[in-house]
Amino acid sequence: MATIATPARSVFETSPEKLRPFLHSLAGRVSGGANWMVRKKTVCDLLLGLDAFFALPAEERRALMGAEDGAPAQDGTGPEDFRNVLPLYVGAILEGLKEEAVTGPEQAAIYMLSIHPEHQMAAEEWMLADPRNGKAVRRMMRSDRRYRQLMERMADHWRKTRAGQGSSETASSPR
């Protein structure tokens, strides 16, 4: 078991007011899962569904949302934009769950995707606590198609984040 520290910066406190009800609804849907196998599936399905929605052309997205025909066709968002906020959505979902400890591979796998370093550290601590834990997470990552798809969607975000932490930033810089 690895203790989950409370995130230093809440996604709910730093998100635009209009986005907060949506973030709370995502957390609510995931919290209804009986265990982490169900919650992992729910997280993956929700986020992959949102990713697919944002991959549609702007006109189709607007039509699905029931927007007026006279409105501009381009809304300035697309799949790349959405994929950059996936870690934020995962962080919001996990914040909403208010869990105290990482106790299983499915939970650790999802916590690794969070924007919060506290969530990532708890997942890593759990995986390092016992070699079987890390193996269980890797096995789950290989066998779960939805999780792999979500990881692929997030790969660009993590590459950009790491590139931004390059040589211009010192080890003592606040994050």
C-alpha cells in the first residue's frame, strides 16, 4: 500500500468555472465503479470517447452538440488540444475520488496518467514496494487494449512536457 498525498494544486481550484461541473461529473461516473477493474475501464472509455469526439471535424462536433448553424465552423480545438489536457482530466477524476492509498495494479496504472506528481509518486511507490506489483502493472498495460490506446493518446503530451523541462530549467525550479 502506498499513501496518496493531497495534490498541492487542485485541478478543481485552477480550472475555469465553466469546466468544473464537467470534471465533477467525470469523477462521479468513475466513483460509481465497484472496484478498480471497473473504474479503470470507465476512465479509459470516458477519455477515449472524448478523444474520439474531439477528433471529429469542428462542424460535426458542433452538430452533435446542437450548436446553431450560423456559428463559426472552427472552434479552435482538435485532437491535439484535447490530448494535451488528458492528464488534467485524469487528475480531476482522481482528486474527486479522494482515495488515501494505491493498492492494486489497475489503480496504479491510472494514477501514473495523472497531471499531479503526488498521484504519480504514489503509483511509483506502490510499484517499487514489491517486484510483483510492477510486474502486475506491466502485464495489465500489455493486455488491456483500452489502456494502451489511452497511453498512445497521451504520449505526445508527455514528450512535450519533458522537452519543456530541458536544459533551461534547473533542478531547484518550483513546479
